[in-house]
Amino acid sequence: MSGVVGIDVGGTFTDLYFVDAERGVEKILKVPSTPDDPSRGLLDSLRAADIDPAALEALLHGTTIATNAVIERKGARCALITTRGFRDVLELGRRDRPNMYGLHGVQQPLIPRTRRGRSCSSRAARTSGFD
């Protein structure tokens, strides 16, 4: 069997989508992720779909593990380096509003302002720390 498969390894489930356009075959499935070794979740999904990796034209891989860790505020402490004038861009987002078009809501930026800085080229500015 040939074709293309896309696999997204998440923290809870690993999702697989396979298509072989020539044969008109499509497979979609979900298997439990393996947080101790995310690569096992990828291989488990291929086995569950009965797909031989050697026969594939392409394998597209994505993961939401790191994105989820940042959004859930788990993992390492982060900082954000931006170009001048964009340090507060995270706070200009949609906000967590009870009403999508309302003006009130809670904003909890992913990176606190005290850990945001800007990149620069002058040595004096580089050694001064975050602004």
C-alpha cells in the first residue's frame, strides 16, 4: 500500500489520517499517546492502521505536546524575545471572554511582561537586560 499519512502526537491521543488517492483508500483513527516516549504513539498508530512505513510516499508529523505545555503553563519557565515595539503583542490577543464579542474578560498572557524583552544590535542595549 502506498499513500500519504499525517500523524499528530498529542498529550492524550495520537491522531492518524491516511490517504491513498490512487486506490481511493482513506483511514482515520486515534490511539492513546505514550507520554513517556511519544515516538511509540506514532508507531502504534501506524500498526493500528495496518500501514507499512516503508511503503509510504510521505509521512507528515506534527505534535501539540509543546504547544499544550505552554498554554497549560506546565514545563519550563519561558521568556519571549521580540523586535522593538512588539513586546506586548501577546496581550493584544483575543482574551478569554465569556461572550466572544464582549469587551470584558480575563487576560493571562503566556509569558509575563517581566520575562519579555527585545532583541537589539547595540552592545550596550544587549547587556542592559530586558526593557
